[in-house]
Amino acid sequence: MKQLRGTYTVIVTPFTEDNSRVNETMLRWLVDFQISEGIHGIITLASNGEFLSLSDEERHDVARIVVEQANGRVPVVVGTAAESTTDVIRYTQDAESVGADAAMVLTPYYCWIDEDEIFEHYRRIAEATSLPIMLYNHPASTVLDMKPPLVARLADIDNISYIKESTTDTRRVYQINDLCGDKITVFAGYLGYESFMVGAEGWVSVCANILPRKSAQMFELAVDQNDKDAAWVVFKELVPLIDFLGDHLYAHGMKAAFRMLGRDMGDPRPPRLPMRPELEAPLRKVMDDLGLFDQELPPVEEYSNIAAQ
């Protein structure tokens, strides 16, 4: 079983021009682009992948295509969130069937449930699969907050092995480490650099969609090489893009950025709309300062043939 650590890109889901289908050509290209640039792992069907806007068939196809294209070169984590425990189990078992390396499971996002109910939710999911489970704590979108003592309780379930900690309280990282020891590996959801400083072993990155190499490099410098100063330099380069995307512009901003780079991932699906026109100039400025318009991206044509088969 692969140990998950490093910078993992939470990839967008490309759609066709009319938004009616997943764009398999661009999805395969995106996976290879990430891997060729040195990313440590890929997460698909998460918030940035617009999982709530996909049909069950599309969720299956996206998971299958990403796992197939990665072909074991990096771990693939599939988001299997749903409101119903039964649906999460179904999505998680499907992710296992296509060869995913782990499942990332967000807490339920509509009903208010207590800690015993959260525990039972995850226990049933974990017992229904052999995949490692990455807990996903994002109280800003779900209201439910899995605090460190509850995480420690969940860590006693055998295959609950990771957490994406998406509050902005970096104390959670070392609190979870102290309570859980080696049972749980903490991935930062937002504050990558800051969380590395207090013991995180991973970062789930949105900006890595267009900056995979620098995003991976920050982890390698901060954690593998323990060179905090060099990691800080890379982090400061990433900050303008992280800050731009932080205003709920993840899927919108990444898809707009790819379009500016000549790689059209389609528009977000409703209720999301394309990024507002007045934000295009600030985003272009951030990308220009990062030198993104000077890079030569890999061609797309070969992936059209694969998708057509």
C-alpha cells in the first residue's frame, strides 16, 4: 500500500464546450501534465472537481479515467462524498473497483449530526472497503467540525489513515499528531507552508493545477530537505495565486487560468458561472508575474486519439 505524502493536486474536471459531457481528452492531458511536472499525487472528484455537479455515471468515468491515465505513477485519491452514508459507501466501493489508492470522504454537508453519528458514518464506510480513507474536515462548507479528539477516536478505525484539515487553525496539525501518532497523516487543506512548519506531511493544492512543479517543490524543500528558507521563497511566489483563489474562486479561477494558457477545460457547471470578467485582468497579472505565459505546455493532440478509442 502506498504511503500518501507530499503535494497532491485537487484537479478540475474538464467539460466539453457545451458543458454537457466530461472532456476526456483534456482530463487525460491534465493528469499527464501534473505527473510530468513532478506532482506527488492527484485528488479527483473533490470540491474543485465539482463532484456535486456530476452524475453517478460521470463520477465513475472521471475516477476510472484518472486512475487509468496515472497508471500507478502517482497515487490517485478519489473523492467519494455524499450526504447519505449509503451513497458514500457506493461511491467508495466504485473508486476501489477502478483501482484508486484511497478515498477522500467529506463529512455530510446538510444534516447536523453529533460526534457519535459522525463516528458511525465513517465506521460504516471504512468497514465497507479496503481502501485507506482520508477524512476531509471543512466546517466552512459543511458546518460539522471534526476536532482533534474526534479525529483521534476515528483513527482507531483500521483504514482511516489520513485527514485533509481545511480549517485555518494550524494548531490542529500538531494537536492531531500528538493525539494520533502515526495512525493519521495530516494533509493541509489551505495553509500548506504554515502547516508544514508544524508537522503536516501533505498539502492538497488547488494552485498546483497550473503550478504543479512549484507546489511540489515547496513540500520537498520544507519537509524532505528541512530547508525552511528555500521553501519560504517558493511559498512567496505562490501566495498571490493562492490569495486570488481563496475567495471561493477555485474551479472558476483554475478554469479561467487554463483557458488563458490555451488549454480549455470548459466552464464550471451551474450553479457556478464562469469567472466574472472584471477578475480576468487581476488573474492575468498574477499569472504573468509567475511567468506562466512564458512556458510551453505539452500538446493535447495525442490524448484525442486515446479518448476516441
